Amino acid sequence: MAELDQYVIRYGQDADNLSEQVVVTNAQADAEMSYEVSGLADGTWFFTIQVQDTNGLISEPSDIVSKTI
């Protein structure tokens, strides 16, 4: 956790094209590890997350998860 810099959350309504993204900065200080994406339209949304360290190295995307609104 000492080198953790930010989270990159990618999401969209097409699992093959996660066209939206949120970057959660200062991830080490905000280590509660939760984030709410708001303003989503009805339908099924797909999400993945990556972690970036202070050297700019980014992890592989997590497995895709979905949520139907």
C-alpha cells in the first residue's frame, strides 16, 4: 500500500467497450477502498478497476462485474 497512487475505474453499458472512466486520486490516503458512481441511467452497467502506483505502473484490469439499475 505504500506505493499506491490512484485507482482507475472504467465502466460502460457494453462490456467490450468500457467508455467511461473515473480516476480516484490520493488512493493511499483514502484507503477505505470504496467509490460510488452516480448518475447512471437504467440498464446494465459493467465495471472494472485498475491500481496505479507512484511510479506510474498500472495493474491489469480486474475481472468485469456488472450491476443492473
